[in-house]
Amino acid sequence: ATAGGTQRDLAHYMAGMSAYRLGNHETAARYLSVAVNSRDESLAADARSTLGLIYSAQGRYEAAANMLLRSADLHTGEDRAQAYFYAGTAQQKLGRWPQARTSLILAQRSTRDPQLIQQINQHLAVTGYTIQVGAFASRTNADNAARVYATKANRVGLGSVLVTPSTNSQGRAVNLVQVGRYATFNAASAARTKLGDRGAVIVPLQR
């Protein structure tokens, strides 16, 4: 990494990827932040993609979206589609819905992967976020839980509690108990902290 030119960039990239695979994101980000500016466009594109994913995992969605869009500028084909897709998901978490839609459509136009196309379509239907506190086969149990959480939510100044019919991964009917509607992921995260329920999860809302 002390060498000059592309040797230095390649050394930083390899060190960054090694740290990334070891789960050491801070070290990975430090090395990759050098490689992203390499004159070798292929290396720079790969470094930007990984660094963008690291930023996203760290909750740094602004930095993630910017880095992934920079990656998409250099990539082609499926790699470009992936970069636009993850940029779009980061923009959604920031509440930048028009920009996210543009990124997701660009991803859609760049891919032929049926699985990715399905993921893109799912994200294009996302309109915001909610806090899910339970899923019940019994509507009565769901209503009872909703009343309990309505009291909690009211006490800390959160939004309304809704019971939403849905299906689980096995196709069985379930009733989801959800608290509030939020435009950004961070707003939903802050609300979950207020609610004080460690078992609650933040899920996307879809039209």
C-alpha cells in the first residue's frame, strides 16, 4: 500500500476487501476510500460498490447512495443494475422517494436477472416504513395486542396502531400489528427506540 500508482490502489483494494470479508467494516472503509479514486476504472467501480454497501450497513445512507451512484457510472450490465438498486434502497431510507424511483428504474433497465427484477418491483411499491410489533394467526389476539400497544404509543407520542391482514412466507393468513407510518428509516428507528420494544422490527410499507 506504500507503493505508487495502480499498485498502491490495488493493495488498498485487496486490503479493504479482506477486511470486509472478515467483517471489519471500519478498516475496510479506510482502505477502500483510497481505491475508489483509482485510475483503473474497473477497480474503482468495485471499490465504490463495496464501500457503498458498507456505508449502508452503518446506517450512513447519504454516503451510501452517493458512492453507489458513483459506482453505477463506471459499471456495466448486472453490476450497474446492482449499484443502482442498492442506491435506490438507500435513497428510500432517506425518504427521497422520487430519486429512489429513478435509481430503481435505472436498475430495472440494466438487468435481465428475474430475481433482481422481482426485488426491484417490490421496492418500487414501497411508500414508507412502519414498526411491526407482532404477527398473529388470530384476529382476536392481534386486536388485543393492538390495544396494548396503542396505550404505549400514545404515552410516548407515536402514531396510531393498525392491524393489517397479510400472509406469511408459507402463504398462511396472519394479522400484523403495526405502529405508526414514517417517511424515513431513521424516523422509524427513532420511534422504535421510543416504543422500547426490542422485538419490534422496521418493515417497509407497500401500496
